[in-house]
Amino acid sequence: MAIDDLLDEHEQSERVLAWLRRNGAALVAGIALGLAAIAGWNWWQAHQLKQAGAGATEFQAAMDAIEAGDAKAEAKVKALPASTYTTLASLRLEASQVEAGKRDAAIATLRAVKADDPAMRELVDVRLARMLIDAKQADAALKLLASGKSAAAAEIRGDAHVALAQTAQARKAYEEALRMLDVAAPVRRLLELKLTEVGGTPATPKGLS
């Protein structure tokens, strides 16, 4: 190897060392931050999995208490952290309260539910509206489902109008519900009967005329 080549290599080595002296601390800090970020992400994922597991365990304990008729069932449901688990447990608790004839307690349970998912929120509202109509609070039921866009919401608005002796509005609500239902929907026949009772005439679904 030529002397010139050795000198060039030596010069390049010196330049690399000089660069490392100037930037070494920043380089090491950057690597440390990167490793910390990876470690932090892994910790967060493990934490989330642990939390999900804990939530599932608490949910099952609450459900078992409900099924067993445990007096502490309501407290166990209330103690659940806000999640879909809590909503599902609350719905089951409400059903058990209805079965036990505790209508006011069932209404209170549903009112306490805080569901972020729109579909789950409407399911809770539909159940609550039915209970309110039964409690002779049809006006409150109508207000609760004023923006409901499902067939179930429209049907219950119809029921509320019937309870308030508002026949024309009930007919309109039932017709709206029927338009949203599939021809083969199991509840379609019941809705048609409700519409007939308020002076409406069920339209023949397309394809069956």
C-alpha cells in the first residue's frame, strides 16, 4: 500500500474521530431517546393489555353477581371503569331489575350509563325510553329519542305518541319505522298491527305487490 494511501486513511480516521468528539454526545442522546421511546411504547402496550384483562375480570365478577341476585351487584357495576364493559353490565343489571319489578331502579341504572359509541348509546336510550313510557313519562321518552335514526327509535316514538293520545304523530312514526325495516324483519308484523290500530294502512313492500 502506498504511503499516500496510508496518509489518506489516517486523515480520514482523524476526521471521523473529530466528528465524533463534536457530535458524540448528541448521537448518544439520540440513540438513548430512541431506545426510551421503544421501551415506553412496549410498556404502554403491556399496560393496556393488563388494564383490559383487569376490566374483563371485574366485568365477569359484576355479571356473576347480577346472575346470582347478589345485593352487591349494583355496586359492582357502578365500580367498573368507564368502558363498553360497563355499558353491557348496566344493560344486564337493568334487565334483572325489570324482571324483579324494580322499574325505578332500572330507569336510574340506564340514566347513569355513559356510552360513547353511537350505536350503544342509542341502544341504551331505546331501552330507557321504553321504561319511561311504562312510567307514564312519554314526553321524556320523546325528548330522549328526538334524534334517534333507527327503526326501533321511530317505533318507540310512535308508542310515546300513542300514550299521549297523539294518533296522527303515532301513525307517522310507525310509518317511518316500517320504511326502515327489512321485509323479513321479525318485528315488522307487530309494527304493522300498531300502525293499523292508529288508523294507518301498512304499505305493501316492494317486490310483494
